[in-house]
Amino acid sequence: LDRPRALSGIQPTAGSFHLGNYLGAVRQYVALQETHDAFYMVVDLHAITIPQDPQELRANTRVAVAQLLAAGLDPDRCTLFVQSHVPEHAQLAWVMNCLTGFGEASRMTQFKDKSTKQGADRTTVGLFTYPVLQVADILLYQASQVPVGEDQRQHIELTRDLAERFNSRFGHAFTVPSAHIVKETGKIYDLQDPSIKMSKSASTPKGIISLLDEPKVSAKKIKSAVTDLETVVRFDEESKPGVSNLLTIYATLTGVSIAELERKYEGKGYGALKTDLADVMLDWVAPFRARTQEYLDDPETLDNILAKGAEKARTVAAETLALAYDKVGL
Ligand code: ADP
Ligand code: NA
């Protein structure tokens, strides 16, 4: 296989993915499995950087895998695994920690936001080095493309910096990766506050669509999305962020262009747009939820997929780790 490599990871923390995760990241995972030698993992080691309930984490990790399969990942066309099943992640992370400046890590905006919210006493050192673990995740697979949402751009920049630093200090070991961010869907906004991104940590329940919620609940949230005082359905992210967000969601889920949607709703108000998008949402979420449940009801198949995935991932990861250890003198 001479295809370029892609890698990405998603946290199991919330149980359900949200619509931003799906449109910004998971949809791209599905697309890239056709063109890349793609590795996708549920990042349970990242999940323990904030307090976890062990049983819940174990269950949510499986729910995350089931959702990735329900979204269209095909274990015959990509490598799907759980991060902690491949010990090389933690091993390479240590090497990369020793190459990362304290000031450099301190400048990561996600860490600054999360640690400010939690307070210094509740913030773990694990949360501080989270981006460095992510660096190791990517470099282990020699990934050239990393499908992520816009919020991950700084972490991918750090990955590039550290790969280049390692390569020039110790000799070439790592592919320098690029972020694969789709402009249209790289940042899906909160439905109640379209000035912030939809996020499991910052959004209020009404502002976030959880894909495993009762479909009717999601439809209702679309109907009560915050828009603006105009009534014209027009894509304009600057002055009409709420409506533009709805148009992005609508266009991406249906494949209808935004220009066509603007024409379709000309002279109609936001009510028509929201009612139709609520239906689109229902039609998308209901089968997604059913497929997820089917995978969860078949634990043997899920176990087999993960065992095969971990084995494939380890073959690649072990080779890179051995090279990196050798280069640094271990
Ligand atoms: P969250 O940011 O809600 O905590 P994760 O950190 O688990 O979720 O993100 C998983 C993936 O989803 C990442 O690639 C991230 O960039 C992407 N993502 C998260 N929120 C959004 C959003 N609102 N719009 C687009 N992509 C997003
Ligand atoms: Na994120």
C-alpha cells in the first residue's frame, strides 16, 4: 500500500459525539479512508486528563467505536483501534515531552482555557502534556494528513514543530504532517451562542446536538436555534452567524449547496428553514442512532474489530518507536 497515511483520534469522554465532531472531523475520517492508509483511534489516554469514572470510561470507549462504525468507518478500509491498546503512544509521548519547551506547551490555548476554568489545583500535569501525547499519536504512524476541526490547528502546528526539531537534532525519523481542515465545516457553532464553537465543555445543553440523544430532542434544538432580527435566509458568517451555521449544517447533511438553499428559502422566513432542517436532522440522527445500537448489541464483533485494529496499529507504531529510541540513544 503506497497510499499516504492519515491519522486522527476522538475522545470518548461525553459518551455521545456532537454534531460539530461529526461534521468537522468524523465525516472527513470517512472520506479519507478511500484515499489514504488511514488510522483512527478512540483516545482513552487523553480522556483521563480530566477525572473519570472507570466503568463509564470503559463503556464510553465502546460507544465511541460504535459511533465511528455507524458514521461509516469500515474496518476493512481503515485501521480502527483504542489508543491505550497500543502502548507505544505513551512511550513516544515521553520522548516528545523531553523535546518540548515548558513555555511552548504553556502557550497552547486549549490548555490555557481548560486550566483557567478548572483552577490550578484541579488541573493535572496530564492535561498540560495532552498536546504532546497528541504529537506522539500522529508521528507514530508517519501520518501526512490529520483530519481535525479548526480548534486543533495549534496542536498540529506543535506536531510539525516537534517533528522538525526531532528530525534536525537526531536525524530523520518522522513525516511532518499537515492539518486536514475542511473550510466549510471546520467550525460548527453553538446553536444558542453562534459566537462560540459547539463543544462538549463550553456549550449549554440547548446549544449542542448530541448524536445519541432522542432524535426529537435534536429536532427541537434546531427549531429553537438563535438566529437574528432580519428574516432573510442568507449566508453571511459576519453578520448572520446563526443562520449561516444552520445553512452549513443543512448543506452538509443533504449535499444541497448553500446557494440553492438561499434560493429555496427566498421570501420565506427562518421558521421554514428551521422546520425543514429539523426534519433533515431527524432523518439523519435516527438511523445513526440505530446503527450505533446494533454495534453495541454485538460485543463480539466490536472486540474482534478492535483486536485486529490494535494489532495492525502496533506493527506500524512499534517500528517508528524503535527508530525514535535508536536515534535518541535509548
Ligand atoms: P470537543 O472539542 O467538543 O471537546 P473533541 O476534542 O473530542 O471534542 O474533538 C474531536 C474532534 O472534533 C476534533 O477533531 C475537533 O477538532 C472536532 N470538533 C470539535 N468541536 C467541533 C466543532 N464545533 N466544529 C468542528 N469540529 C469540531
Ligand atoms: Na476539541
